[in-house]
Amino acid sequence: GWFYTNWLTKLGANTSMSTLELGKNIIDDYTNACAQKCRGQATTLSLIDLAEFSNTVPSKIGSFSTSVSGLITAKEYKQVSDARNVTREFAQSSRIDQVDLVNLAENMNTPEGKELSKALKGAVKYNRTSKNMTNAFGVSIYFPYQRTSYVDKACSNYSAIGMNDEYSKCIRQFASLETSGQIQAGGSSNAGSSLFGLFNGGSGGNSDAISSLLGSFLGGRSNVIDDLDETNTDFMDNSGISTDDAAEYISMNYFDPNAILLWDTDGDTAKLTLSEEQWKLVHSVDMNMFYDDGSGYLDLGLDNTYTFDENGALVAETDRTWISIDGHPVAYYHLDTVEEGNDKYTITGRVPALLNGDRVNLILVFDNDNPYGFIAGYQSAYVNGETETVAKLETDLQEGDKITFICDYYSYDQEYQDTYTIGEVTYHEDMQISNTDVGEGKVKIAYLFTDIYNQKYWTTALTR
């Protein structure tokens, strides 16, 4: 909730306080209270002059959107995707695709983006963030990337509120080409592809084959991509990008999954070498560890742990250690890394768990003051679509709370289970976070590559 005491006291002492001053006091009290009571929580709050916003921003958004559409149709989708990928995103684990609009506009590196940024900053009269919330300037917007199933709904909402059509056209085009790139690669994949060697190479770089695949998807809306079906893919028909144009672009700009299937091993050292052209198509790399318990594989999550050798080859981390809480290895998923300068940093991740029987994500924070990390709190996990609202960070963990760690699980028969329990602890204030050996069983280590179309590719798994 909000912290009311200080600003209400100040307002009571000076009832003629200006709206701007009152807003600043509210924001200051909120961010200061969060810093004191919600250690590690990323916060942002801004004060916007809506009258100025309505007069200066809409036309700039229109011009910006037209320029982005121009990049996409001029076969510069990668520039747009790269800009979206590095833009400040909010609630990453919820995949709601809300990003900071100023940061997005500036990352596009176009004259129209710079003009939009200037107008937005002028309308935002006050903005404060926590130290671990960088590139947040006060206004967010929906821009698809994590998933495209909300594009139709977003465009419908924009039309209902009278927002200009240029922005809807822009995100339809981006989502259409992103989805086309995923279709070319074979659609949605998961960690089981690495565990069981079920790799799908897609259609390769043949533009005719890609065009045929896209035509088949548009004709039948086959469920090759999670969350997409005939009810939410109108954006594919209304993007203005033909299947032939999409196929031609993708054929010249696709990640080759065959490049990550063969490790170069020397003893315990394993390396992957990609060409410079292929690395340019990669947005992220994450380490994925699986523990063999004798009946199947525990998926211990994703961490951005990797190094490169002097020749630019990716060197796998194979020391069999993983993040643990009070000595219990847990499923850990890296969410965000913020470099604050002067060797200051904040790394945030989540751990799926049951808290007194309720599904949550524990939030772990590592920073220069706490290099071994701490539990900042927890968020309710809405795994059954109860609401699209992002759960707030709760900090009221109590001594004696029962925490059951859970993970995804794959049996040897390739059966999937998403709430496999892997340990139980009782909460206490000084819980220790560390990297420990995961146990006596064998582990499989794979790396997850994500390309410019947000398509996922797992490497062949290394057994240690």
C-alpha cells in the first residue's frame, strides 16, 4: 500500500500547497518508504501533466510509430527488435510486455524517437525510482515481444480510447514478423528438447519453404506457438506484411540451431563457437541445469551464467553447483541485472515455491552490499490465469512460515509436471543463499539461446 503519514501531515499544515508540490511529496514518501521497508524492491512513480501530455505527445507517438513501421518494411526489423530487447521492461516474469516509452523511443535511435522522448520528458513533471530501477522515465506502454497473444486486444483497446492508428499498425507489423520468425523455427519449444534430443530445425533459410509454412499457419491457425490460435491472431492478417516479404526477410536473418548442437569438448571443458553473423541474431543466453533423481529430471531453472574464451567461444559452466537456500538447491530464474556504475549492481531472480500451501515466487536480490543475496519478499503466482494484474511484492514473511520449493519435472517417459517438490524449510530471518553442489546424481547442463524473434533454442545437454 501507500505511505500516507508525511504528505497528509504536510498538506494539513499547508492546505494551499500546489498540485505539483503535493505530487512530489506523495512520490517522495512512497519511494522513501519502499526503500526502508521493502529492501530490494524495484519502484518507480511519476507525476504527469495530462493537459500538456494530450497536447504534445499524441502527434509525436504517431510520427514515431510511422518511423518504426518504416524500419520494419525497409527490412530493418532487427534494429527494432534489438531496441525492444534492451528497453526497460516491467514485471518481466509476468510477460505483460509493458516497457518504458522514453527508453524505447531513445533506443530506436531515430529522429522521431528523440522527438517523442523530448515531449514525454516535458510532460513528466517529477519522476523517482529506486536505485535498481534504471531507464524508467515515468510513462510505460505495451509493445509486444515476450508474447504476441495480447496484440489484438491491445489494438482494440487503443481504438476504443481514440489512440492514433499508427501505433497499432506498428505493433501489428512487429508482432507479425516476430511470430513469422517463430513459425519458421518450428514454433514453441521447451527444455525437453534438450533433455531428450527432440530438436526441430525448422525450415532453414529457404524462402519458398518459409512462405509455405506461413501460409499453412494463416490458413489453419495451427497451434505451433503457445497461446496463439484463431481467436487472437488477427494481427497476422492486418499487418500489411505479405507472407512472401516476411519469408524473404527471415530467410536472410535466421538463427541456425544446428550451430549449437555440437560442443567442442576437452576433458571437462566444453565450448561453443558461433560466427559473428549468428551472434548478432542472439538476444540472450542462459544456463539451464537439470538434476537426474533416478526417475527423471528436475529443471533447476535459468541463470545468466556463462563466460567466453579469448577467441569468443562460449565456455560452459560445468562445476555442478546451483543456487541454494539454507543448503537446499532450488529452481532459480534470473529476472534482471542492473549495472549502476562504480561497480554497483543489482541482480534479481525468482524461486517458485509454496508458502504455507499457496503458490508464490520468492524474490532474491543480489547487490554489491549483499553479494550472497537475500530474500526480498514474495509475489503471488497466478499460474491459472486468475488475473492479468501483476502481483505486488509482499515483505511480510513470518518466522515459522512453511516454504516448499518446487520445480518443473520431466520423467524419463517425457511426462511433464510443473509442481514437483524438491525441499522444505521453515522461514527465519537469516536464511543463507549460496551456490552448493546439487547432490550425488548426474546433472545435464544446457544453454538456452533466444534470437531476435524471441524464439528459444536449447543446446545439446552436457552430462556431468
